Amino acid sequence: GVTATCKNGKVTNVTFENAPAFCEASHRDVIVSVPTLGDVRVDIAFGGMHYAIVDVQDLNLSIDPKLGRELCRVGEMIKVAAREQHPVSHPVFDYTGPDILVLREPTYRDEEGVLTGRNTVVMTNNDLDWNRPETWTAMLDRSPCGSGTSAVMALLHARGELKIGEPFKHIGIVGAHFVGELLRTTSVGEGEAAIQGVIPTISGQAWITQLCTVLVDPSDPFPRGYTVGDIW
């Protein structure tokens, strides 16, 4: 479900319950070989998408907007290598991965004692070709990412670092944050193939930035818009 918190006629926080998230033991601490980078340790978790999760310090990098281009490059390379060398599938849906990646810094306790982490999510915007280095790129999610936060919480819980009912503050690359929480454990799938998972919630706030009217002129040659060969 979805819950909105309001104050003085304004929505100040929205919380939604996400699909079950999980991180299997066989998909943790996976070593993948990445061209030009070498061996990289990867955890793979599901939070709505199959995420490859990498400690950015292992790459001698940090979650810094000034490093956006390099974070895109190495993140996409690691994700594609993980998908080629350690593919995963969902126990219920016909869905394989990993198809997206989280770069994360070590967690810490903030001044209020809340477990906190900083991350950026690397999303595909082209087909990577190992023979064409110009395709070794991607784009970053400016938000902390709801499904990415769910996947990270599933990993932290599997490692014994995040308890059920404990808040987790996840900060994105530009400083915005979500607060996640694991409501309870659950089973994903049936019978012997069932996987232990968790039910996450994600809380955050958004702001209205524009009110506009979109028109389509009958003589417009591009009534459905257009695409060009970049991030669009």
C-alpha cells in the first residue's frame, strides 16, 4: 500500500510497500573479471530489479558528482560482466539479470544512530560492446532509487547488518535521500525452490516544479516526439 503524510495541506512524505526483495547466499561475494579493471567483488540482490551491488571503495572511487563519467563507465562494465559471468533469474517471474547496478559507500551511523549509506545507481543507455570502448558508458539515477534501496536493504539484512523494523537512510549522489525499512520476512517462490526474502518500504518526498500544458499541432511533423543517439 501507499501512505501519505500531510501537514498544512501539503504532502510531506510518501511511503510505499515494495515487492519482496532478496539476496541469496550464492549470489554474494561473487568475483567477476572485468576487462581493464580486473577482478571485482559483486553482490547480486533483487529489489524490484536484479541489482549488481559493488563497494565503490574497491574501485578506488567515491560517490561524487564530479566523478559521474567514471562511475558510469566502470559501473556499466561491471554490470555487463556480472550478467555474462554470473546470470541470475527470479524464482517466480521470467526475468533474468543483473540488469542494473548500485555503487555504494560503507554504511555508518548518523548523529541520531540511524544506519546510513551513500550510493549511486548506474542505468544502461546503450549496448555495451567490449570491442568498442566508446560504448563503455551509462547514466546515473539522481535519486537514491527505490528498488535499489530495497536491494541494498536485502543485502544488509542477509549480512546481519540491518534488522527488521530498523530504518535505513539511503543518500543519492546529489544528496537527496530515502528512508527504507524492512517490515517482515517472507518466502519468494514455492517448495524447495523458495527463497527467503524481506518486505521493504521506501519513504521520501517530492516537490512540484512545473505546471504546463502540452499541445500537439495537426501539422507537427513529430507528433510523437523524437529520439537522438545520446541518453534519450
